[in-house]
Amino acid sequence: MAGEHTAEAWLGRSVKRKEDDRFLQGKGNYVDDINLPGMLHMSVLRSPVAHARINSIDTSAAEALPGVVAVVTGELLAQHNLAWMPTLSGDTQAVLATDKVRMQGQEVACVVAEDPYVAHDALELIEVDYDPLPVIVTPQQSLRPGAPVIRDDKEGKEDNRIYHWEAGDKEATDRAFAQADRVVSLETFYPRCHPAPLETCGCVADVNPATGKTTIYMTSQAPHVHRTVFALVTGLPEHNIQIISPDIGGGFGNKVPVYPGYVVATAASLLLGRPVKWVEDRTGNLISTGFARDFYMNGELALREDGKMLGLRVNMLSDQGYAYADAQPSKLRAGLFHIVTGSYDIPAAHVVTDGAYTNKAPGGVAYRCSFRVTEASFFIERLVQTAAYELGIDQAELRRRNFIKPEQFPYTSATGFVYDSGDYGRAMDLALEKLGYEDLKAEQARARDGGKLIGVGLASFTEVVGAGPSKDYDILGLKMFDSAELRVHPTGKAILKIGVQTQGQGHETTFAQIVANELGIPPSDVLVQHGDTDNTPYGLGTYASRSTPTAGAATAMVSRKLREKARQLAAHLLETAPEDLEWVGDRFQVKGAPDRQTTIQQAAFAAYTNMPEGMEAGLEGVTYYDPPNMTYPFGTYAVAVEVDRGTGQWKVTRMVAVDDCGVRINPMIVEGQIMGGLTEGFAMAAMELITFDELGNCIGSNFSDYLIPTAWETPKFELGETVTPSPHHPIGAKGVGESATVGSPAAFVNAVVDALAHAGVRELEMPIGPDKVWKALVEAGLAE
């Protein structure tokens, strides 16, 4: 029946994930599953020290080990102009160290052998003579006068500053502060953490000496961008490079940068004429690949006595490690951190950001967020909560007084973002209602009289995702459009090829639902392909919560193009004018004569067998979509915690998350993304931390030191939603099914910290362990 496949039936339906069948049967195809004839194996020797000159590297013993085919050093790569490579932020990064090492875990040499165990054993036979240098582990140390220059490889570089970037209006902000009744300040640190995907990074590089074709199977969130970078690094023709990203076991931004292992494996395959496989071990992944966060932030909020916000000043200093290597839009050196005004109608703001080199792994990946949005959300909510305490205004009421009102949209923020739509008060009211906010506050007072500590915390957020409009957003000059190619076969089955790459978000299901929504072809009849640069249109990849707002929109647009051609075909079959047809879910019917109809499948068959005279055969097309604006999902999270006065142990007793991401293509998948984001937020609040001692040794190089949450620790989540459709998005969605578009980690972190503060435990650094809580309770006179 026609009604079975109506647009309403597919949009918003929790269709089971098509890709899960192979995963549940253990039939996924990951990089380490790739085995090619004659394949060699590569292991990486990493520096044990954070900063040192390299006096010499002796590889003779390793080369003599039976089974070793080659030992690659930076000196060898330099002979082929491959010792350094560009980063996605326009900086440079060593492939293998030549002059010195600049972080613990930096790649110094690689062994290529017939067997992976031989390659690993040979690493211990390589002797490196290091001459230690002073180590810098914080950006504050890095920017002090006279600090050792980490990037002395750069000609004329005399300090460790990477960037200085500002947003907003300083003069207007100064005037706002001059008019303020109260100024509230906050200094805080969002510590470094790691995405820690289940699958580490790896690749299989196969350079065919006969054809010159280079095929690289790679854990890449952005295959097309990586192909372009490989062409720039190696000098190989881009059409001779094929990047294939098979199933990926999690990304979270960690698999966006180009890592040295990829380049060395490709260079080794080129030199040896055989395929080379490299797969990281867990320690290599944790100490050397892209980190997140590591922001030092301070700022002030100008307010009237009644709580109205007048102005905002923010200073941010980021620790970028020894290279500025994360993907960043070229114009925006601190990413989208200037979304720091959040959900609030703040008339004036001035944001000052600086980035510095340190002797750490390069950081800054967009872990479950768009570029630096999580850090911005974290800071504004901490500052607003501090203002609520200092003014003596209820935390919910202060937010409500300052939210951007629905009638103000589209709203231009003080730092230049154009928010499309929103109803922030409604989202917060729903969260408070579901939590039972007023009852919990009353219970808190009664509990404290009985010696029990309960806290209630809130956090509202507005994210900016979906990069992005090409006039403002690019990576290394590559405009941040995205793409979709759709082909409908004579039998009405379809293949959709997309330029973005899934790492678990469910693209094979949700993108098929978009096609079903537009053409009426059931999702089961739509095959979604991605991750192969030879067989998909050019796209900028999946990171920064951009897949559905860009490639999803491209999918909708190309589907509509095909539907219009199908209209011409249907008119031909029905012997009527195209304008006399109306579209009903999965078919065209004559207006006023619904019995005269043609299904999409019949129109597709006619595209190959019975097209009108002069019409080109086939039913296929490609669209490159350049979004007119970013999208702005929002929400409010509310948390209740209980604190043990005697031990400092705390636990989340209730957690409510209300998200608005526009129309939800697949609610089940969206809910899964929310829970993933909430779990990461809980982890940051409670346990996840990458830190370093004064010598630059990474503390958190394994899962014994770097703790990640399990089902045992993770609290139960109660979810709610509001829907505020945006008129600016072609599929009527703000951005759905992305790992960070919903499920704000920063909001959960803030809600937990606020709840603890509400219970009497103020201004704790994350992760918040019971020892810190107990000490704070003692200082507050709440424990002995």
C-alpha cells in the first residue's frame, strides 16, 4: 500500500540499524582484518623522554635480526623529503624525529619485518643516544620569557606561541562592564582527556610498483582529506591514491589527524614494493594520538543586581602539545570557542584566545563536540552557576532571566554566530519537571538537617555544529561542503554514496531513511556506501558533528533532484502533464484521480526502458551541498547527587537530559548518541584524566591509569526532548545522529559539578575523586 512508505512513516521511526547484523555476527571488516599477499608488518619505536637532542641512532643490531626487512629512520625519510608533514591546522609535524624528540612517545624509528612479533622484538635492539633538554608541560611555562623554544626547527621561531585570536567587541564589552552592578569572575581548567576508541589507529599501505597505484586501508574519519594530504606529502598523483576506510571501531575525533605511522607505512611500501601493515598498541594510542580539552580559562560576567547579564570577558589558553595538528577551520584559530556566550542574551562579549606548544602529544581533537564547543559550554555554565551563588538567585531562575527568547530568533550573538532557532526555557522547564526540581530542593534542606548531603545541578547548552558554510569554513583551504551520490536501478533499488565516514553513528541506516523519506524507497532497498575515495564523491569527512547537517542534507537534495526527474517519467507513463501530478509517499498520482498512479519503482524502470523522447536515460545524480549556516542544537541537563560526609564518595542518584536537535531521523540512534555523550561527561567528571609529571612522562598510558567508565559505574539516564524545527535546514533537522550533536558531555560535567557545589562542595578540579570531595567538605565545615 502507498501509505506503508509515506514520508511520515520513515522520518522519526526507530528502524533497526542495518549495519548491526554483520557486527553482531563478528563479520565486521576492520583494518587489522586486512591481509594482503606478501604483506609486511611495521612496529614503531617511541621516545621514552619528552625533550632531547638525538645524537645518534644505531639500527645495525635490529637490521641483523632474522626476519627484519628494513629499519626506517628520520634520516632515511629526509633523503626522500618525507621527514616532516603538514598538519590539518596548517602547522608541520615530524614523521620520524631527526634533530630532536619533542614529546614522550614521539616516533623515532620503525621496523618493517616479515612477522609482527619480530618487528616488535627488533625495536629493543635499536640504540638511541638522547641528550636531555628542559621539559615544558604547561602552556604557562611555555609562554614565560626565556622558555626553551620547542619548535626550533622553524626558521626564526623565538617563542612557543602558536596563535593569538580574538572575537567580539572589546570596546562595547568594556562599556558594559562599566555599567555593571556586579562582576563575577571564574578561573578554571578543563583537563586533557583521550577519546580512547576501542580500535586503535592503523593502516595497510599497498604501493603497487607495476601500476604506481597506492591503496591505503586506514582508520580515517576523513578519507578524502587524508588522500589530499598524502598527495601533498608524498608527491604521488592524487588519482593514483586510494584511501579505503573499512569498519572503524570508534573515532570521536581521534582518527581525524594524519599520524606518522600512516606516512611511514606508505613510504616503506613504496620503497620495498610490498604491502605494509601498522596497527598501534594501546599505549601508543594513548600517549601519541590526538587528545582533547586541555584548556585554561578565566573570565568575568557583568551583571545588574537583578541578574541581567550585560557583558562577558573570556581569556583562554590552550595546550596544543608540540604541534598544532588537530583539524581547525583556517579562519578560526581556536575553533568555535567563541560560542562561549552559550544560550544567553549577552549584549557584549570579548574573547581572547592563545595557543602554545608544550612537550606533549598534539591535542585539540573535537571529542564528542564541534571544534572546541565543549570547552566553551563548560566555561559559560561554570561562570553562570558561580553568578547564581554570588547573587543569591536560584540557578534555574538566573538562567531563565537571561535565555535568548524564542521571538529573538534568528539571533546574532555578540561574537557573530547567527543562531537559527530555539526555545531554551521550554527545554529547561521540561528537565526540571522530569527531575522534580522543587521537590528535590525541599528534600535537600530536610536531608542536611539529618546529616545527609544532597545536591541538585543544572546546565544548559547551545552547540554550533554542521561545518560549514564555505565562505567561512575550510580545512587547509578545502571548503567544508559535503556530498551525496544516488543511483536508482531499474528495479527500484538504490545505492547511496556519501563523502562522510561512519565510526558507529549508524549512517547506513539513517541516510537510507533520508532517501526513503524523499523517494519512498524502503531503507532496506537502499545500500549506503562510504569510506572509499575511488567510489564515493569528495567530502570533508565525519568530525565536529557535521555528517547529517552536511552530507545528510546533500542526500535529501540529490533525492529531490531524482524525484523531479521521476515526476517527468511518471507524467510520460500516465500521459499527463508533470504539474498535474502530486507526490504521495512513494508514488505519483493524478490530482483528483488517485486511481491513476505510478510508483517510484515504475518510474525508475521507465528511466531505463521507456523514457520520454529527448530525456537522458538513467535515474542518478550527485549533489555537493554547501550549508547556508551552521546548526544550533540545545538542551538542559539536570542532576541530583548524594555525598557521603564520612568518605567523600559521591554518586549520581538522578540524571535527566533534555535535548533539542530538531527532527530526529531515527530516535533510537539519537538516544544512543545522547547516552554516549552523557557517559563521556560522567567519565570526565569522575575518572578520565591524562596528565604529565615534571619530566613530561605521560600518566595515563594504559587502561589501569586512564580509567574509562563501565556499566557498573555509569548512572542511569532519563531522557527527554523538545523539537524546534529550523526553517533553514533542507531536511527540517538541525543535525541528527551525530556523536556530539546530541548528548553534550560538557553539560553533564557541569551539572555534576553544580550538584556537588549545591551540596556544599565548591570549585573542584576534574576528575572529582572522593579524596578531593572529602577535603573540600572539611574546609567547608561539613565534615571532620
